[in-house]
Amino acid sequence: MTVESVSRTLEVPATTTPLGAHYDGAGASFALFSSIAEAVELCVFDDSGDETRWNLEEGDGSLWQGYLPGAEPGLRYGFRVHGPWDPPAGARCNPAKLLLDPYARAVAGHVEWDSAVFGYVQGNPDRPDHADSAPHVPRSLLMADDFDWGDDRSPRRPMADTIFYEVHVKGFTKLHPDVPEALRGTYAGLAHPAAG
């Protein structure tokens, strides 16, 4: 694996970029929040695992952002964050560690458990580990925003107005008195009108 110089700086988008990676047909914008970072690098990986690093620019509100012309869906990427290493204060910036995009909509690869995946030296959590984790960790994937809704339409509901509710199928239907006994504890029981 080779690493290209970190001296490249991405274009800054004309408008505030939404968090994560967003493809627009000609490239992609990338944005990450960090209130303690001193620098953030976007790390792009080719098919052979070679890494090219791009500096993101700090904008308003601790938003680190940039625009990469020519980026296509399927691009593998991650971030490296430079900043303070002060574990008692909760600051553990370690640019030797490749970070997934917390807003990524897809991830490729898996963790290969190696001492390099830990941010600190094993047995000494106050000392940073400087081994590169990139060969051992998954990558974020750039995805297109053009989901085909077919005959449906996108709900376009703001996240602030969205409620996620998790239900366990078996527990929700097993003791429900109005769900037929043969369907209790099953997906069919969840689809029964009484469970609605």
C-alpha cells in the first residue's frame, strides 16, 4: 500500500455541505464535524489499496468540508483526524487511525484484528499507538443519491420530524390476544390487522 502526499487541498463547496459524503453527478462533497480537530484528511483508496489524502477545510461551526471533482459512487474513503491526544479530557485524536464516516450509507470490508486497530498502545491507554490502521479496517463507500422510488415517492421528511420505532416481532405478537394463536410470534402475526 502506498500513500500519496497530504499536501493536496480539496475545493471548498460554495454552500454549507450536509454531513457525510454526497455525490452530485460531477463529484462529491464531504463534510465531517469535529470541535477539537486541528486538521482533517479525506483518505481515498483505489482498487489496489493505495491511499491518496486530501486536506479538508474548516468552515463555520467546526464543520470540516471539501469537494472532490470526479468522485464516483463506489469510491472507498475514510478520515484521519489530527488534534490533541488528552485521554483524561476525552480527546484521542490519532491520525494513524483511519476512521469511518459516521454518516456513511455503506461500508466495505471488515476489521482484521491487529494491534494497529487500537488507538492506544495495548496495556497503556494513555499512550497513542502510531501504527497505521488502514490495512486492517473497513472503508466508507460513496453512494449515489438517486434511489429509484418506482411508483412511490420519497417521503422527504426532515430527520427532526422522523421517529424510529424498533419492535421485536416475537415479543410484540406472542402474547397479543387479538392475533390468531397460529400467527403469534411470527412476521405474519406482525402483518395481521390486529397488530396494526
